[in-house]
Amino acid sequence: MPKSIPERWLEYKPYGTVISGTKILPFKVPLKEAVSNNLEPEKRFTTSVLLQAFPRLKCIIDLTNTSRYYDEKEFINSGVKYEKIMVRGREVPSMDVVNRFFKTMDDFTSACGEDDIVGVHCTHGVNRSGYLICRYLVQQLGWELENCLKAFETARGYPIDRKIYINALQKVPREKIDTSKISVDSRGTAGSEAANSRRVMRVSFKYPGGSPYTMGPPGFGATRRGFAKDGPFSPAHFGYAGPPPGFRPMPPPPGMPPVPPPPVPPPMYGPRPFRYGPPPRPAMRPPPPRPGFPIPGFPPPPPPPPPPCPSRTPAGILPHAPPARLPPPKMPPPPPPQSAPTRPILFKRLQPQKRKSHLRNGILTSARNPVDLMRQTNSQTSRILPKLMKEQDFTVDTFEENLLAVSSQSNRRSAKGRYNQTK
């Protein structure tokens, strides 16, 4: 079953007959054309089917708690008056719902024709519809409860099956309600004129000069919704606007003191008075001086401050900035490594030693051939030096000592050879 079809809706027939002795027709809720087209032809029930079956139907009272089943314009466009009363299921309707239902029924019966009928429906047209119809017959028309239940069951084809409604009908008072004193507001809430006036008086007492809900003084034509009869944007909507133009108060009778006019309430909108007096005014600042025009009443302006001293710091460096780090002092370059003495130096060191050796040995031929002596010494030193350099430690002191020892040995050998040659 589609979701748009109410539960157990197919178990009840669409409508029955008009209750005998009345103009009331109970029926179940019709559905939209799009929903009914999914059903079998004999189970379809729409607003057009109802209007074709009862062409004299002039008023509809909808008691369902929703508006999703059909569009009310389908009845209104056909010239049928539509009245919506939200009623919850499986509970006894409140007194506001009962008053509004009675008001709608009395207004229809007082203005309808002889053959016009009014239709009442809830979801199934049995429990809520049966309770309100039977209560109207008992309390407003004076029927007996048993006769009401039988007449409803005969016309609708089904009895009221919930005990909660039958028990409530047994406690219905017999006093008739005067529906002429019941006013129905736009929200669908009904109430008597006295109850509405007491409600307005109670709210107006809390807010002198008019209530924010009524927007006007009591008795000015305010309704329960709070709008005056002149409209929501009339002067009475924002408070008491005073007497109308051309109104003249009645003069007091002779011998009576004049009646003072009523106090005018403060406006609802505007600046609020200060609780502890107006705030102190701020000190007035003198205008800026003009050259050559002194201002009377104000002291002369103070002289301008002296210009700041020029900073001796270089541009781009703040005076409070830490000094820049200086580069470390330049260290003298390390001395070059000492190299081995060259041959001239070696010759200079060896020459006096050779001369002394020649003198000690008593050889005087050294001065005769200096070139041969130099060649012979160089050849001997070149042979001996590589071996000694590998074995000895090449420090400055040991190097000189080794050279001297080598030169002395070579001199001794050369002198011995020459001595042998002379012999």
C-alpha cells in the first residue's frame, strides 16, 4: 500500500447518507487524484467523486491533523466553504475545538438553504467525526445520547469503536453553548468574548499603556492575536494615539470640578532618560592656532620642542645597536722552511777548515791548484752525502756536524794520497 494512503483507509466505505433530521453528512477523507489513480476504480475516492455524489454539499469541516491528503482549493473553486479544525487522533478534543465546531455548525445552519448539507470528515469518518457530531446533537440540539449513536451508525455505516469517545459523550453537560459570544481568530482557536476581554485586561495590566501583544489599551478593539481593528500598522498598533480628530470631551456638570486629562503614556520608542543625570561633557579642545591671529581666552601654545641632536652613528645603524665585531689581527706569515745549504755556502764553510788542515799537516800545495781541489772535494762529497743524509738526522746542528766530519775525512784521504805521490 502506498505511503500516501492512510492506515485502514481501504477498510471503510467512502461515505454513507445524511443523518436523519439533520444536514450533516459524515465521510472519510478523500485523496488526491495522483494517489487514487493507483487504486482500483471501485476503491477510488476523491473530491470530484464526492461533489458528484452530493451536488448540494455547501460546507466541509476537515478534522484531520494534517493537510497532505488533498488540496482545499478543490472545494473552494467549486463554491464549497472549507473549514479546517486540527484535531489529534485517539484523544478527546479540547473545549476550544468543541466551541469552534459548534460555531461553524450554527453559522452554517442559520444561513444555508433547505437542501444544503454540511460534510464532516476525519481520517476514517468514524471516531473524531462521530464524537463531535454526537456531542453537537446532544448539547446543542437536545438529543438523547442513545438516539445520537444509533443515528450516526445508521448514516455512516460504522459505529464509534473507541471507548474513550463513548465515555466522554456520557459526561457531556446538557447546557447549551451560546455560539454568538464565541469569536474565532485566524489561528483557529475559539473562545468567548468575556474570556478574550479578561485575557486582554490581564496582559494590559502587566504593561501599562498597552500590551506588546495587544498594541493598544483595553477595550480599543484588540483581539487575541494582538492587532487592533484599524489594522496592524494603525496608530493604535503602536500605542494610544489619543482621541480622534474633532472629538470634544463632555463638559463637567455644574458644581463639579473639571476632570484633569488622562496622563499621556511615554512613547514606546525614543531615547531613555538618564538614571543618574546626564553624563559630564568632555573638555573642549582649543582649535589649532593660526599664524598672526591669537585666540582670546586660550593660553598661547607651547613652543615646539627642539630638534633632536644629529646622531654620529653611521647611516643604517641604530645608536643602541651593539658594535660590530672587528676582524682578528693579521698574523705574520710563517717563515719559509729552511732548505739545505747550497754549494757556494758549503764551499765557504769548508774552505777555512781545509786551509787549517793543510797547514796542520804541513802541506802547502793547496794554494797551487785550487780548481783541482774544488773538483775533487765536490766529487767526493756528492758520493758520500746521499748515504749520510739517509742515515743521519737532518736538523741544523747535526747537518753541520756531519758535513764537517765528511769534509775532514775527505781532506785526510786526499792529503795522504798526495803525500804518497810526493814520495
